[in-house]
Amino acid sequence: MKVYSSFEQIEHDLKILKLQQQIDKEQLKADFNDVKGGFNPISSIASTVGTIAKKAFVYKALDKLMGIKKVKNADYEK
């Protein structure tokens, strides 16, 4: 427990606590808006499409680098 020797010290600490409270409130608002934006259906769809496109690009690049060819069923019948 802090012991104060003057009213100025008390007022100083109260100002600091009030400013910290305002900062925390603004941080909470910003965090809430970030979370709220994350539940937007459009951003969810865009994220999913982006992920699929990245995977398709990587698969296509690996396919070209590795030279993997698709095997047709007709090749096995001969």
C-alpha cells in the first residue's frame, strides 16, 4: 500500500489513473471493432477464396517444378 505525504501526490496519481482508464477504454473499443470486423461474412468469404487461390497457385507451381503428370485410365488399359 502506497503512503502519500501530500495532496499533490494523490492528485498526481489520480490523474495518471484517469488517463490510464481512458487509454484502456479506447483500447477496448479498438479491440471490439477488430473482432466485430472479423465476423463479417464478406471478409470470411474473401479469406476462404484467398486461401483456396493460394493453395491452387502452390499446387500449380509444384506441378510445374516437379513435372508431375496426370495419368489417364486409358494408359493402364494398354
